Amino acid sequence: CFVKLMMVQLLLLFVFCLVGSLAEDADLVLLKDAAEQGSVCLDGSPPGYYMRPGQNAGADKWIVFMEGGGWCQTAELCAERSKTRLGSSTSWPSTSSYAGFLSDDQDTNPDFYDWNMVYAKYCDGGSFAGNVEEPVFYNETKLFFRGRRILDSILASLMEKGLDKASDVILSGSSAGGLSAYLHADYVGSLLGKEVKYRAFPDAGYFLDLPSFNGERIFREGTQELLKLQNCTGGLNQKCVSSFETDEHWKCLIPPYFFQYIQTRTFVINSLYDTAQLKGLELDCLPPNCNETQMEFFENFGKEMRKALGVVNGTNTSGIFADSCLQHVQTKINKTWTEIKVDGLTAAQAFANWYFEKTPNEYKHFDCDFPCNPTCPVKATDPDPSNTLF
């Protein structure tokens, strides 16, 4: 028996050394009481979030990460979405595990592995910005547009769990959740004490207002429809809203137009050749499988993204990690978080340097043009196929 016990212990030790420390799942918190007050997903089910408590030195430090997954700008699309995990909480599992910036593995995420990790589930289809009092019907489907209420109920719940006593808070998110981080950065910050070290870290949320490959203004028209359908104006950056006429409030949903109004110190991570944006702009290829006309569009998009990020580059307190890889979301994937390099730094290193002020005045990292970067993955990697546009 002793020999067998030793063999089992040696086997467990081998597995531990092979895979590293075992990841701890985050637990689902459904906000049923909030639902009774009208804070609900598209289908009327309760909103919620996943949480993994912080440990040791990270016990009073928080990451609040906003899930992405596109938008629905018509009642028909929202009705379809309400029957999926992006519009209903009915199929959310009780636990979930996370990687990259959200990982609790010290090797993968050495600077933030022991922080409280909150993954705010996205089920409103409007980047947590909408607020329509009465339900909307599409055929027989009842729809609720309550994104801002969902955000408020999540934050209220987190305050009860210790967010109100935090020393550090990072508001992050990817894709549509990255846009959410831009949109709500100042609002979330206003709920925290002035002594809190608070930063925003949006990933793949820097959407551009460009004509599509076929000449259509898909993203502009989509944001205009979304703003009207979900009554988003009250959930936008209010300094931006007050700076534009009513018929131009849609600009407060597109980061290059409203980044200048964000007061929160922000670190932007975005590929110069964001694959979801390219797909949303009707480019149905990626190099090397594009013809000459398609490659011209692809290369011009990279130039426009570099130009649009100039408003971020022009601020003294912001940071940028703009790589030239064929990527969309990057912070949630171990490989892209720890292997893609710009200026000799990974995204993990560049963000930590900025957050902890390790290398003053060296926080703007722009890559060379595609296909120059040998650290890019051979194939584009995105863990979530729902990360598309309208």
C-alpha cells in the first residue's frame, strides 16, 4: 500500500509539474433580486457574472472584465439573440475558467493572477448602454433593453463583495466588451473612491467608422440603429454626448470620436489589422488569400487604424499595444497574451510596465506593417466565434 501511495503521489507531482498549478474555476453569480427590479437580459432572465476571489496580496485588487459578442441593432436580430447565451442566462454554466489576463496561473499572468477576477456576462446586445422602460415585441418574442441597469446591478453586487474597499481596479473587456470598457470607464470610476488606483484596459474595442469593401457605412448605420432601438444615449460618455448634436450622438459609440472625452487613464490593446472589423467590413479574405483589390483594402485599413489611434498616442497618460497580427481579441488567450511582441515586449509585459509605471514614458508600442512581425501566430486565433460586428 505504501508503494502504491508513493506512486500516486509521484504521478500527481509529475502532472503538477507538467501543467503547472491547477486553474480555479470562477463561479456564476446570478442576480435574481436585480431581475425583479427590471435588470434583465434580452429575454427577461436575470443577469450575472462569474467571479474568482482574489488571494493574498491580490485580495483587495479587482479586474472587472466585460464580455463581448457583437450587437443587435434591430428587433429581429435581438429576438434571435435572445435565444442564445448572448441574450439569455438560462444556459450559462455554474462555473467557467479563464486564460490570459484573466488566468490565475502565475506563469501565464504573473502580475494579476491573484486578483479578484470578475467576468461580467453580456446579454443585452448593446454594450451595457441601453435603457428602454417598456418591453419591445417582435412577433411573439418579448424583448428587454436594459443594459445600463445590468451594469448597475453588477456593480452594486460587487460593492457588497468588497469592490467598495478595493485598492486597485482595472475595467477591461474584449470586442463589444472592449467598447463597453471605453463607454463606461468614467462612469465606473465615478463610483469608486478617489484613493483607488483605477485604470481602463479595453481589448479589440477600437472600432472604426470606415466604408466597407463594398462602399457601405455598416458600422455607422449599425450604431445609429442601435442607439435608437435601445435608447443608449444615457449610457454613453456624457461629455461626448454634450459635445455633439442629437443627430450625431452615434459618434459617442465609436471610440476614435469620443476617446478624447475619456478622463480615465487607459491602455489600449488592438491589432492594426483587426480581423473581426475586416470581416464586418465585408472583406471575405485574409492574406495570403486576397486578390490585389482586397489587399489594397486590407492595407488601407491598417493605415486608418494607425491614424485613428493617434488620438490615444497624443495623450500623456495612455498606453498602446498595437500589433500587426491577424487577430481580434488578445487578452483572453494565453498565446496572444504572452507571445506576440512589439518593441520586444509581450502584451502582458507592456501592460504591466504601464500599470506599475516600471518604464516611464515608454508605453506607446506600435508595430511595423503586416506581415513584418515573426511573433504573430501563423493562423488568427479567437476563442469566441461570436466576436463579429452587426
